Amino acid sequence: MRDTPAARGILRRAALAVAALLVPAAAVLVSLPANASIPADPPGWTAVFRDDFTGPAGTGVNTADWQYTTGTGYPGGPANFGTGEIETMTASTANVALDGSGNLRITPLRDAAGQWTSGRIETRRSDFQPPAGGKLRVEARIQMPDVTGPAAKGYWPAFWMLGAPYRGNWWNWPGIGELDILENVQGINQVWATMHCGTSPGGPCQEKSGIGGQRVCAPVSCQAGFHTYAVEWDKSLSPQEMRFYLDGVPYHTVRENQVDAATWTDATNHGYFLILNVAMGGEFPAAFGGGPDAGTQPGKPMVVDYVGVWQSGPGTTPPPTSPPPTTPPPTTPPPSGNRDAYAAIQAESYDGQAGLTTQATTDTGGGRNVAGAANGDWALFKGVNFGSTAATQFHARVASGAAGGVSGLVEVRLDSRSNPPIGSFSVAGTGGWQSWRTVPANISAVTGTHDVYLTFTSGQPADFVNVNWFDFGH
């Protein structure tokens, strides 16, 4: 969620096709009750903050741990929290209250005059960060507002973190960092996760969009049931990582080496505070049709079962991406396997690239696409997990407005751009740069986890293809 002087929502990644992004059913905690207990501390981890929102129905949050943010912005800060949202935040138990069953409810309401109120709470603590050489995990179990379609227009629930230096300044975003663990708009069955940093607009973190990823909730939608949303900030690795999880499954990773050293340090060399809120309106909902309007249904709460924060110090068992401390580090660390080869991989979610830009797309699902690929350009996608059953197919969603006679190859290479392609297909004009089609290709059988390069080869210097997403098949 946003409270910054720069509005970011309008450039966010859009909803993807549900079938392309379904998470494994076994990973979804659908069997848990609505008031599940905070998980026990995993081995090697220590809880540093817990709240399971136990208390009498109709009472407010524990103000020893949380503080209410009220009004339409911080004093002296940007109006409407810098995002164009239109609600007034209150401390009323009509908007923010325990339900008596171990949950917090943040409920947007509309009065007879058509004015919206809602709730926003922040942790008093702003020192959440990993120990030196360790890890921090921030997690919440949440049911998004149970409203979809036209009745959900304008809804913008969020669970997120802001860098501590933002308190009292209100104008230093995005340099001080922001980690969006859960964002959602318009009742779409999808969670967005994003890291914001650097400068705006543009800058090393692609602001106002940020470095983002997204995932569909399945088999139960984000709105119909509870899911766990988490981020792990890992300082035990080099480069450091921010890993975002849905129901325990990682789906988006931001690495330290994706930005320059000063940008990463400015965004991470301090603690963070946590925020839970439901905004109404603003630029993120505006990117998906706007709202709220007369058809928006008030009174649909974001329900929070628990919030927990854990730390893990150095000396614990390193994750598989890190070599043993006694082994000299390889030139390229083993990929972490955080991407599913058989789900749609958004082309704009690359970990590295040359010669490419991104733009808003009119393709089904919206969002952004990689634009203007030409001879010699490439994009890197780290840690693509093909599993133990060999993939033999490659599919890509492409468009081309290239002039007659201009064409090229989209190639797939593994682990190094200098390795031979395992497969490729040719693209010429499709009728326009937003005239999309899905093109299949055969590839050499591949298993295991690999870094995937898309490379672009053409006999002409002109741009020849846009790419929206790609995946693999058996």
C-alpha cells in the first residue's frame, strides 16, 4: 500500500491468466480454521513480534504494539497519502476492530453522504531488520475483502513495510525502501509483491512501478479464504535477497545485484515498520477501471488472523543457494529455483537484461510487456525449476509490428548466453506491436533448475518482437 509522495499503482503488474499461475494445491493452507494459531518458531528462528489479535469483539488493537494512522495523510506529508486514495482513515472500531474470534477486521464504510472511511494501523516498532549475516521473516495470514466484480471497484487492501527513516520525513520515498508483501485491487484473485527503492520516476528500481511480481491464489481465491503472505529478507547470502511467498511458496525475488550498491544500502541499512490497511480508490485501482463508485459495496473487511516476525542469526543452515562457508564461492551461485517453469513467467520480471524496455500492454490480463527486442538483446530469468520430468516445449506470448522483411529468432539458452540454444522460433510481423499470439516451439529435454536466457537474434538491426510472458511444457 502507498503513503508516499509518488503514486505508483498505475504502473503495477496486472492480473495474469488464472490458469497460467495456479500454485500447487498442496501448498494452500485451506484446512486451517479462520483463527489459526501463529506458527511455532521454526528451528533456528526466534520470534521478535507476534499478534494473533485475541480479544473481545468490538475492541481496538493493542496500542502497545500498534498505532492508528488517521486522516487523509501524514501531517506535513503528501495529500491522500500520496496515492490519490479517497478514504479518511479512522481509529473507530467501526473501521478497525477485533472480531472476538482471534481476528482483526479492517472495514471500509461509506456514509449517507457518500464519504468513505477505513482503517490503517502501523507497528510502533520500526526496527524490524535481519541481524548481520542473518534473516528476517515477516508473515501474516489474511483473507482479502470478500468482494469481487463491480462491487469491488476501488478496494485496495495491503500488508506492507516502510523504511524507518520515512517516519517524520514523509518525502523521502522511495529511497528509504518499501516492501509490499500483499497488495490487491478490485477483488482480483491475485496478490502483488513489490520492492520500491531508488529514485522516482524511473531510477534503478523502475519507479513508480517498482520491482514487482504477482501470483494467483488457488485453489481457494484470495477473497474466499485465508492465505499466508510473507517476505524473507536474507542477509546471509551474497547478493542479499528479498523473497516473497504465498502459502509458503516463493514466487518473487529481488536481489541486491539488481540495483547499484548505494541504492540497496539506502533502502536496507535501517529497520522497517509494518502496516495493515484498506484504502479506497487511488492510482492502483485506477489502472484496473477505477472506483469506488455507486456500485461499490461497502463493509467488506480485510480479515487478519495473525502477524508474526522472526529472525534467524548467522550460523544457521544456509539455504541451498549459498555454498558451504568452507567452499570458495563459484563464479555463478547455483540458481535458487524460485520460478516455476510450468507457470507463466512474466517477461518484465527479468533478473538482468540488455537492450530492452517495458511498456503497458493491451494483451489479456493487462500489465506490462518487454518491448523492442532486437538483434543482440537478451533477458535473464534466474532459478527456473523444471523438476524431474523433462520439459520439451516452450511457449511465448509475442507481438510484432516490424516492417515487411524484418524478422528474427527468440531463443532459449540455459545458464550462459554463450551456451547453444535449446530451442527457438522465428517471429515476423503479427499485425502490430500489441497484436498478440502464443507461439510454441520444441526444445531439447531439460530437467532440474537453471538460469534461463531469452536471446534475440536477427539479420536486421530493427526491433522485431515484444514479449509478454513465456512458459514451458512437457
